[in-house]
Amino acid sequence: MESSKKTENREAKGALTNKLSGLLGFAARSRNIQAGYNTTLDLIRKNRAKLVLITEDASEGTREKISQKCSSAGAACVVYGTSEDVSKITGNAGNTVFCVTDKGFAEAMNSEIDRIRSEGE
């Protein structure tokens, strides 16, 4: 039963990521998303980070440090996707941390991720 549940979650994510992929791609083309650990930390410090996206395959230390910085700065932080998928969409290979600097994109992505997760349950 558990293996079928995992399959359903993957299928649900695959069917609903078109909108998220489009948002990520458009944000990248309009230069409203930055990639990389140090770049993200710098943007959080400057209060320019609206949403920080950490991929699921990021190290535990990266997740903890970025999450702590986001909560102290009041920036939204979400763990979602794989570095391969997000890097391919944004054109920033090899990164596990992405920072959205536009409020509109951040809200749209955050709500889409919430919707994907709620439908996957």
C-alpha cells in the first residue's frame, strides 16, 4: 500500500508542476531568481529575499542554516524539488538553493507548492 501511495504522489507532482515550472522559468528569464548558497545568504541579509527554495537533495547543514536565516529575516522558505529539475528549469546547474526576489513570483510559487502538497496527501 505504501508503494502505491508514493507512486500517486509522484504522479500528482508530475501533473501539477507545469505551472510551477513555468513560474520558475519565467522568474529566471526576468532575472527575479538567483541561485547559490552565498548569493542567497547575501540576499537574505539585504532583505531582498521573498522566497527561498531549497531542493530536497540539499545537505542537512544547508537546510538548517538557510532556514534559520530566513526565519530571522522574515523570508519565506520552502523545501521542494530536486536540484537537477530546478537547475534545468532555471539554467543554473549544480545549485540546491534558489532565491526569488519578486513578491508576485514568490507568492505564486509558494501557493502552487502548497497546492501540490495538499493534493498529494
